[in-house]
Amino acid sequence: MAGSVRRTRFLGSGSASAAVAAVLALLVFLSLLSERYYLRWDLTGSRQNSLSAETIKVLENILEPVRIKAFLADGRDGSRKVEDLLAGYCYHNRQVSYTVIDPTRNPSEARRYDVTSEKTLILEGYGRRQTVRIPDEQKVTNALHRLMESSPRRVYWLTGHGERSFDGKEPEDLASFAEALEAEHCEVMSLNLMRGDPPRDADVMVVAAPEKPLFPEEIERLDVFLAEGGRILLFLEPFHDGGLEPFLSRHGIGIGEDIVVDKFSRVMGGDYLLPMVNDYGAHEITKGFDLTSIFPMSRSLTLLDEAKTPKGEAVCLAYTSEDSWAETDRAALDEGRVEMDAADQKGPLCLAALVETAPREGRDGENGAENGEAGRNLRPQKGRLAVFADCDFASNQFLSVAGNQRFIINTFLYLAGKADFITIEPRRGRLESLTLSRAQGWLFFVFPVVVLPALVLIAGFGVWMRRRPR
């Protein structure tokens, strides 16, 4: 009898142990399965926890391991958000991995990577390294894109005619713009066209408001550069065209001998010679762009008739308000009195334009995109010319104002052939009101306040009735 009892207990304990082992094995299997086949769902209406389509497109091109060292302080809300962001990158591409390092607990590791503050990411891959401070999706995606670029974009800055300097620290200089280009993995170098043709490795040429006219030989080289698929970013200033008026006219852009007056900007607290732009043309550069840009002391541009332009495409990127006009009376401007008259053109006026010229047939650069890295220094098929009617727009003084930097960087990235991703807008949750009818309000009151407590009372009373002593 005792042996039978012991046998029964042994079998029972064996069955329990087997059940526990089976459950543990199942949990281990599910854990390994989830590690290999990790799934995420974003149930927010504004997709706040999802990566943008631009980021996913960049991640699809990562074919080598990229390791991210995230220097984050433990227990901070901002640190948790950064970890969630990096987890999204790892989810879409297993080549991307990250490690969290607390800089206060690991000062030697922080010193090794020259990290002086928390919320800093070090991205390593493709034999290069990128540093991202105060990271968000746009910064991390741009850093990944720069890691994959085999060589920096080469930007040549025209000199010799009183152009704005790319390394000067004065308010009117463009050093801040040059630094923003370097952050986009570009090298900025000076160029004097009187010494010869533009280098074959020139991705973009910048002509920053020359005060003295260019020589005919230089303008001819600009024409050839654009015809062969070069990209030019040109800044102008009122009443100074640098001898470029015929060049621009040949490519479909007219410039007025005027200065833009905008009384609306005066209403907004600015000067009437500081037009504000919040109306943008339909183009990939300005798609989804909703920030105001400021063009202090700008002239006007016009798109010429097709009969006067070569075969190509032209579009205005930025318009002033309807209250603006192009003032041509310089004497009145000097005296501080401006009134619109018959000689002035009424707004909206164009302050920035883009022209894409037809490729010159039979050139050796037409198949550069097909040649991969071997064709890196061959120019693309279409020439692109972006013209801004104001140079102060991108100066040290005004670049960080409103949407100026994003606008000019978007334009540059398009010129450089990097329009696959321009900007990534942060997602913000929507605040939506809930409006209930009388019947819906009554239902929302009765169910949680009356029905649910009544069900709990009834269930409790039933349990008491069953367990009470008889």
C-alpha cells in the first residue's frame, strides 16, 4: 500500500516536473523566436513611434555592419526616447546595432570618443565615424547617409570678384552656411575661374554675390559647366549682378534692377525691405516646407518665356506676399520714402528660382550614374542652376532665422543630387476633441458609475451566499 502511494507521488511529481520543463522550453523557444523574428506595431494615429519612409529607404541601402555607441545617462526620459529611436533602426536593418554607455560611469570610454556631454551618438561603419549630438531621426539618418558616402561632395566657391567669404566671421559673410555644408559631408574649396575650367570633381559651384563683373571667359566657362551637367548655386544682391544678367537670361531667368518692398513684413515687426516668404512653389525642394523664410534686401526674379530660353525646366521656389512690389526708384529708397507707382511690379514676386537644363548630347559624363564609383567625378546628366535674389538670406546673421537654413540646405542637397532625403519632419501628436451626444453621455455615465459597481456587488453577494454557513 505504501509502495503504491510512493509510486503515485513519484509519477505525479514527475508529471509536474515534465510540465514545468515543457513550459520553460516553450518560453526559451519563444524568446529565441522573438529575437530572430522581432515584430513592432505602432498604434498611434500620427505614427509617432515609426520611422519615416526616407529613413527606411536609407536603411535598405546599408549592407555592412554599423555600430552605434549611445552615450546616455541612465534613468532619464530623454535617454529612453533615444533608445526607442535606435531600436527602430535596428528593427528595420539587423546590420545596425547599438550599445548604451553611461558617460558618468564610463568616463574612460567617453574620453576615448571625445564625448563631453550625454545624449551623444558615435556611429561607426564603412571605415568611417560620425558623431551626433542631441540626436533625433533626421540627424541619425543623415549620419548614416554620410557613413555610406564613399567620398565627400566637393563644393567650389568662386572668388576674385568681391564675393562673400565662406570662412569670414562678419555678419554678412557665409561661414555659417559653409559649416552647414560641411555637416552634410561636403568639402568647400575656393576657385578662380580665370585660371582654367572648373575641376571635373566639382559637385556644386557657389557664386556668392560678386560685386565686380565676371570676365567673359569666366562666364563662358560657367555656361559650359552647366551645359555639361554641372550644378551652380548663385546668390545675387540688389543693383549688383556681377555681369551675370546675360548668363541668367540665356538660362531662362530674368533679374530686375529693383529692390523688393513688403509692407506686410513691417506689420509683422520687421522692416519694409525685409520681405517674409511663406508661399513656396511646387517642387521637391519645398515639398512639405511650412516655415517662413526671410530675404533681407532682395531683388526680384522672373521666369522668361520659353521662346527666350533653352530647352529645360524652370520653376520659382519662393514668392513674396501680394502686398509687396519691386521698387525701382533708388533715389526714393535713399530718402526713405517708398510708394508703388506704374514703373514698379506688384507682388507676388519670385525671390528664388531653379532651372534644370537639358543635357548636352555626346558628352562623356552622361553615363556617370551607371559607372558607380568609377564615375564619381563625372557630372550628372542634367545641369541645375539655383538662383537666390538675396545673399544675406544665407549669411551668418540670418541663416539661423526662421526657415532660412532648411530652405537653402534643401536646395543645395537637390543640386548635389541628394534629393532622396532632404528633411524629416518630427511627428507631433494630434489633439482631438471628443464630442458626445446626450445618449452617448448618458451611456458613459451609467455603465462605469452604475452598471459596473452593481455587477461587483451582485458577484460579491453571490459569493457570500454560497460560502455562508448553513
